[in-house]
Amino acid sequence: MQQQTTGTFDVKMSPQSDDGGAAAIARMVLDKQFHGALDAHSDGQMLAYSTETPGSAGYVAIEKVTGTLEGRNGSFALQHSGIMNRGQPQLSLQVIPDSGSGELSGLSGTMNIRIEDGQHYYDFGYSLP
């Protein structure tokens, strides 16, 4: 049965030094704290590319989320894929299959991210066995 939860999160992104790759590709370390029914911390890595056209860019990321979801302890991994086409966003965040551990073993789902008035929100649709 699909469940839905919404909450806020704080994110810190730390740019990593250029390792000689293409200058337009940025690499960042992600550090997030989720609040609400998902009470968890995550660490992740992101690669992003910005074009010369304002509002056009893309990114991919993977993060490991550790904490509690509706009181169930464990961890899982999220995979991000985002495109910004001249200001129009397309974003996909999915739980990586079989990444759930502990009481979150078997977790599946998708997450949406919203930013409103500078605050980050998540909408998480998920299923647990």
C-alpha cells in the first residue's frame, strides 16, 4: 500500500575542487537533515552542468539517507536526475531498489522536492512490505 508523507529539509552543498575535468561540470558533497515523518540525515554526491543559456542545466546525485521513517529505523539510497530547460524543471528522485536496510528493508518509492519562500520541502510516496 502506497503511503505519502511531507516535511522539510535543510541542505548544505559543498563544492569540491576541480580535478582537471571540464570546467562546466561541478561536483558537490551533499549534507541534508530531513524533518517530519522522515527524521533522517543524508550524505551524498552531486554532479551538475550549467549551459551558457540562462535557466538550462542538469544534475545527477546519489545520497544515502539514515534515520527513521514513520518511526521505523534504517537507511536507504535515493537517486536524483534533474533537468532545467530554460527555467522549466524536470526532476526525478527514486529509492534505489534493494537499498533499504533495517526496518526499511524492501522500501520503494519516489520523492519530489519543492522550494517555497526559500524553504525546502519533500513529498515522499513510498511502500514498505
